[in-house]
Amino acid sequence: MSAIDASVEMRPKLVGQRIKRTEDPRLLTGSGRYVDDIAPAGLLHLAVMRSDHPHARIRAINVGEAFAIPGVVAIFDAGDIKGDFRSAVPTSRMKGYYATPIRPLAEGKVRYVGEPMIAVVAESRYAAEDALEHISVDYEPLPFAIRQVDAVADDAPLLHDEAGTNVIIAREFARGDVEKVLADAAVVVKGRFRMTRKTPMPMEGRSYLAEWDRRRQALTLHSSTNIPGIIRDVLSGCLDLPGNRMRVVAPDVGGSFGGKGSLNHEEMLVCVLARKLERPVKFVADRMEDLTAMSQAFDELIEAELAVDADGRLLGLKADVIGDIGAYSIYPWTGALEPVQVVSFLPGPYRIEHYRGRVRGVLTPKPPTGPYRGVGRPSSTFAMERLIEMAARKLGMDPVEIRRRNLVRAEEFPYRTGSGIIWDRSAFQECLEGACDLADYPALLRARDAARAEGRWVGIGLASYAELTGIGSRIAVAPGMPINTGTETSTIRIDATGAVTAAFGISSHGQGLETTLAQVVADELGCRMEDVEIQHGDSALVPMGTGTYASRSAVLGGGAATKTARVVKAKVLKAAAYLMAVPIEDLVAEGGVIRASSSNATMTFKELAHAVYAQMGRIPHDQREDLVASETYDPYLGTACSSTHLAMVEIDPGTYGVTVTRFVVAEDCGRIINPLIVDGQVHGAVAQGIGAALLEEVVHDADGQLLTASLADYLVPVATNVPDIGIVHIEAELPNNIGGFRGMGEGGTIGAPAAIANAVSDALSHLGVEVDTLPVTPERIFRMVEDARTIRKA
Amino acid sequence: MSAEARITVTVNGLSCTRTVDARLLLSDFLRHELGLTGTHVGCEHGVCGACTILLDGRSARSCLTLAIQADGANIETVEGLGRIGELGRVQQAFRDHHGLQCGFCTPGFLMTITDMLRHHSLENDEDIREALSGNICRCTGYEHIVNAVRELARERGPLK
């Protein structure tokens, strides 16, 4: 046997490779197990009667002949379950914040169309829905303000009387003297930008199945959640069950994008009812219910002004934001999550000395807003990137050049923004150049100008942004929120057969973490990837876990995997050194084999595990250690992730329909674990950004009724709406966290709406049209074009 | 409303006879009566395509079909395309090209594509995207699915 060059042997082999996913075989063959696929004996089905008023007092409920429907078991309203739980309260340390309590069913009053009010439990969902037809509710309609601009008014009708106001959050960030620079600047641009309400629309509806174990007096909730640990912790309190008798399992989950990342009424409800009835109870939201009542998102109104000097340098930014948070503050993120992020991230990746951002979060009679891919930053990036292009146009400066002059440069990191965010080193400038290179920006400009010469409406738009990903314990994911989102625990064990099991608090729901974390573990341990099973999505796996959200799982999960695998590996090598009678420094583990460089001796993980666990006396009893470890990782600060998006669009002057003809993303996501999966995340997030830019809008009319309750009304992108997306990965200096990974889950949704809004504005620049509302639908373009033409004529 | 009917259907080559409610959806019949939970229900109004199956060889929305309408029919579902360790060709192409993420819409895509490959020319990406446009995927942005279908279209034999 030849001598082994340890430096080569130790080099990671799997991280960085386009490894095919281990999740795929089960999902491709219909062998996945989603919540609705689980059907225990004695299962009961829940159907929910929802409010059809935006704000009303419930005077009386009449169940009529509902119990005459064969199979109906029980019907409950809020009064029937009052003593069976404690409300969940999404508290916050923020000053002046009012936390609306969350209960399974509306008590006394309803506050949005779609709010759960009455529960019908039956032997089949068909029977339960039949029973709903017989139930009638006597409402006393109450006044309300459906639009955020009306709801903030001092005399607006109150949605929660106890709060004393509809404005339950108000924050201000300020640095420098923005009024002065606005007064003195060579150029000032301003706008009133509206990012309308969205729904995350994962393909699988929210699904919950609660099973009460009479023997152990224990509850297991199978939930389509992406935060099983958080749900376990809060329900443990609500139901007064200790964590060892309250378990939350997220099996295969059909997407979330944030929509399944908060505590849901129905999630509490199945638990309360399963314990009360001592039968398994399942709720599966149909599409109409999810479009009506899943947590919604964005819904921001941003008035902003940007001061720029004659050379295109950004001097100051001022913004006033009203976030429409809906009828309740969501658990655990609170209603502050989305609006406060807007003013936190508004200055973007730019050097801007003077800043003032004010935000108010206001209650309106609509479903609560919660996390949705990108959180706050799709809206803030839309407003900021529009202002930058408006300024460039006013100065006659190329939109790339104005960004080049203002993006924070490598030597300026760490850079503190006017809102207090600290940007760690990331490839801000390199992403801008990378996107332009990949798209061949000069050629694109020539193509645009040639098309324009033919009278076609063609435009190019850019968007640069930065986000914080993999945030550690220094700051909460949602401001002021009193739960820990900054740590991740991994427990790794090699069992007596040599198989490796690595358990986490994360909860993969499409991200492919069973693959990527196995790559990390196998590299670190030196075992074979096929010998590693990644366990996740189960509150029983680690003492405290939260789940997968906020682009955290590669950074925190990857860090925890690395840290823990190193401890296990030290135990492996210590045992091997004894068994092989060689110094520990001579040992190298790779591909499931431990080799000694000083001899020909080798040992597989399987042989080693057998010796450690099964062969009494092979290792002296006082030196023998189980091959297990559990470690927690906290990146403390988190990592910055940055990107530039470039879009080219063409507008049909006959139909006003927008086609995205070219889309390029340059992003810095640090060390890449699996490029195949990173590309997939970028593609999917950009598609959602295209949806936000051109198609998707939750519409409530003046009566508070939802007008977009089907997929024929709430339009999401299909294959013909999305172009091929060019991606360039910029791997600049790695961030200072274990593994050098950055979070990659959300960025596409952050950059794409702004880039497309800029491209549409560019395409209509001959008319002086500036896009200020998304989605920029054919109807909106028609109106903007007509208005512009009317003004020109006048 | 609870009129019942006795139906016989062939599902993935196996014949089965059941007495069902006249109003039972074919998707619910496959999932709950036969335990074939690979067929997923995404919208129950015929837009998303997650529940797509093959009904007598052509793609159909099982959420818009009553079980009794399938009496005497030959049904193919995702479970009939292959199994773990023996993926069918369309399934393998999805894996090779990373054409799925959460996997919920995937069975519907696989069945639609099986039909499209048998019956449509799919000469270019525009054709392929048009063929896929009746199915919604919220995760992938479609590009990897298009890549998989392009490969399948190039290698397949003559149309049926």
C-alpha cells in the first residue's frame, strides 16, 4: 500500500458536487408521506365554518339539522372548548406593541372573512361539509376600515377594542440629517410604492392530524408545518402538556414558502378536539380555504424619497411605511415581522449616510400576514431599486453605473446601514459586474435599442440587494420576538451496524436538506453518504429545535452537522487508533474506511462500530465510548448574502401583457454545498418573484370580501410565464461561519419584482411611465399608458 | 345525495370493484378507497394539475372526475410508473435534472408528461412549456422540468 497524502485525502469530496437528491426516489414514486396520506383507525375529519363577514359580532349560532347528517360526531364553537386550552400570545419586546391572542375559534367577534368560527367533526370530510350547510350564524355587522390608509386614521373603527388602536407597531430608524440632504441635493426622486398582498400558495394545503394516546396521555400532531419545534413549544403551553408528551411531526411537506411557518388556528383546533374526543382528528385545508385564510404577506405602502448628488452618489433616504398586518399578530413572528423588515432593509446594499425610516403596522379585517419568501425585502428592494433607476434616469446616468458608485465596496465591510444592519463582507460589487457580464449588458442594450427603433416596447431592469441569512442568536429573526431562532442542534450517532444517523431541529420541505446535510456529514465523518440518514421535522429529535425558515438551514444545520460530526469523528479515530494500534495522527477516514498511513491497516466504519458496541472487551471498559455526539451551533451574527438580478421584458402594445424575455441572477451564497439544489432554489424563488411582479395579488373588495379565492383568480406563474434563468455563482471571500455557507432560499423573490418593475418602466420610458404598484398587470399598464398619453395631449 | 353505485376499474393493471357514493371524487376514490396516495389533491377545481392521472391513456384531472365516471376505465397513476430502485424513465429524468423539490405537484407532472410524450411532438421548448402549462409547480420555476422533458422528447420513439 502506497503512502497516503493526507492533505488530499482530507479534502471534502461531496460538498460542492451536483449530487442527485436522496429524497427523490420516494417522492417520484408516490411513496412520499404527507399528512393527508396518514389515516389512523378511528379517524375523524374536521370541516370549519368560517366567517363571511370582515368584522361582526356573533349574536347566535344555529346548528339546525346538522346533527341529522349521517356520520356527524360533534359540533363546537368557541364556548364549547373554552376551558380546553390557553391562548397563544405572540409577545414582543418592542415598545408599544399589542399582541393579539390566538385561539382556535373566534370568540364573540369575527375579524376577517375566512376566520374559523365553528368546527364540525364527522366520520368523513364529505359528511362534515354537508353539516356546514345546515349551520347558520346571526351576525351583527360592525364598522371596519379595510384599507391600511384608512385603518391608521385616529377615528378608524377599532378591530381589537382592548388594543385601543389599530396601529399595534410603530418604529423609527434614523441616522444623520435626512431633511437637510433632501433640501440641498442636486437630485431628489420620490414615489409612493405599493407591494400588494400575496399568498404563499404552497401546492399542499395546510394539513393537520392530531392523535391522542390515551395510554400515555400524550398528543402527537402530524403537521404540514416547517417549524415543528416552535409549534411543539407553544402547544405544550397552550395544552399544558410537557414536551415529552407533546410531539409535533412534519412528515413530507409539500412546500411552505412561509405559509406553513406560523401557528395556525386549525393546528390548535385538531389538538384540542383530538384530546377532547379521544379520537384522531384531521384537518386538510382545501384550496379555497388556503387562499382565504392561510397567512398572507407583504401588503406594504411605502412613501420614499431619495437624495442624490450630481455625480450620482446617494446622500439620504427617507421613508414612511404602512404595513397592513391583517386582523391578528401571528405566532411567533408577530405582526412586526414584515413591516419592520421593510424599513430595516430599505437602504439596501448601498452606502447612504442619512436615513430615516418610519413604519406603522396596522390591523385590518383581513387574514393575518406572516412570513412569505423574502419577508419585507421584496417590498423594500422594489421601492429602493425603483428610486435608484428613477435617479439614474434623471441624471442621464446608466443604471449599472449609478449602482457601481454606491454599492458598498469590499474595503468598507463591515458596513453599518442607516437602520443599524451590519453588512458582513459579501460580493456586492462583484454580483453587479457578474450579472452584466453573463447577460452581456452592452449587447442587451443594443438589442433593446434596435427593438425600440422598430416601435417595440422593450426594457431592461436591474435590482441589487443584500439580505441577512443564517442569523444567529444576536438578533431575533423577527424583531423583539422572545424565542430563540439563532441556534441549531445536531445529534449524530453511529450505531452498532455502522449506520450513521444525524438528527436535526430543521424541517426540510423541498429544500433537499436530507441530501445536502448528508453531504456535509459524510465529508466531515469520512463515511459513505449512503450510510447517512438525515432525520428532521420531528420535535422529538433534539431538545430544542425551531425548523426551516429565513434561509437558515444550510448555515445553521450545516454548521451544527460539521461541529457534531467532528466530535463523533474524534471518537471514531480514538477507538480506531486503539484497535489498529497506531497513533491517532496517522489515521485518515474517507469513504467509510479508516486507514493508517504508517501501516497497511484499514478498518471500515462497520467493523469499527461492531468492535466498539458488540465485542465485549475489544476496547478496555474504561476507554470505550459510544460513537455519538450532540452539539449546538450558533453563528451569532449570521451572514450577508447578496445578488444582482437583471431582467429584460417586452410589452405587447396590443394586450399590455408583459413577457420576461431574459433573466439573469448573479449571487454570492458562499461555499456551495450542492449547485444543483442552489440552482433549483434560485429558479423557484425567481419564478415567485415574477409572480409577485406580474400576476399575484390577493384582492379584498370594499366590503372586505375576498375576490381571489380560486387559482383562476389568484394567478401563479406557469411554465409559459417563466424564462430560462441564467445564474452565475460568485464565490467571494467566505463568511466567518463554520463551513462558509450562506443562506440561499429566498433571494430570488427579493430581487425579481424590483428588476421586472424597472424593466417595465424602462420599456415605457418613452411615455414617462414609472411603475409604482406590483403586480404590474395588463390592466395597470393600460391605465398608466392611458394616463401618460392624456397628460401628453394636455 | 348518497346514491351508491358499484364500479369496476383497472388501476395500474389490477382490477378492483367497489361500491361508492355517486358523488365520490375519483381522486378521493384512489387515495382513500384504494390507498394510492401518490395522486395528490392540490386545488379541487381543476387548475393546478397535481391530481392528474391517465384515464384510458389520456391525462385527466381526478379531482374533476367522479369515481363512477371511471367505471370500466383503465387508470394509470404515479404508482404504476416505477418504484424505488426501479424508477421509470420519466421519473429518472426528473431525478437527473432535479425536476422536483417538495414533490407534491410531481405525480401530476409525471402523468401529464407521460401523456404528452406519447401524443405530442414537443419539438421545441415553447411546445414543452405549453404542454406543461396546465400544471402548477410552486418550487422549481419549471426550468429543470423543461430540461427533463427536452431530454425525454429527444430520445423517445414515434408518437402514438
